[in-house]
Amino acid sequence: MTTGAGAGSVPVHLLERYVHDGAFDGAALVVWKDGTIVTEAYAGNAAPQRAADARVLWPVASISKVYTAATIMRLVEEGVLTLSTPVSMILPDFTGGGREAMRVRHLLPHRQSGSANQSPILNR
């Protein structure tokens, strides 16, 4: 599914081709400009038997943590959020299984993998 002005663009075409060719199972691409989504594209599956779409909380690999940390710190600098902001305030569907206890700071350490209770240093 592709929406916005970027439909048919080279990045969207490549995303769809890579998924079709089996380079990866699924992908999402969202491009924002001046606070507005100008392109939104999803292809393949985000998880087994779960189609990629705007409502999916994607399981992501460790490399994404570098980008997440840089983005979070930029938003902290701009005063948009704090390191103590509950993750569920940003992602309302991020609930259950102790997720309500997770704060933005829990997303930053490279060793963190999904539970606010896994890091004794961050729980101080």
C-alpha cells in the first residue's frame, strides 16, 4: 500500500521490489516534510502472518537503536519529550506485559531488548 505524493517514486519502487524479490520480508517507508506525511508505503509482512501497515509495532534489529537514540535525543533537545516520558504516551498500543512501565530512556541502551525490568542500572 502506498499513499501520498511519493507513490510510484524510486524509493517506493525499490522498497516494493526488494520485498518482492525476497531481500527482506517486509518494509515500511514514511517521509515527513514540514510536519506532514508526504509519502507512506508498506510492503510484505512485518512479522509472520502480519501484513505491513501503519498499525504494526515492528520487531526491529539492533541497528535501528542507533537511529532511535539519535531521534529521541533530538526530540529531548527540542523539548518535545523527556527521557521519563512513558513509551505508551507515544505509542498508545504499546501496552501489556509490563510495557506501561517503560520510559523513553529504556529505548536507548544498546543492550536493552524490550523490558523495563531487564536493566538494573536504568531502574535506579
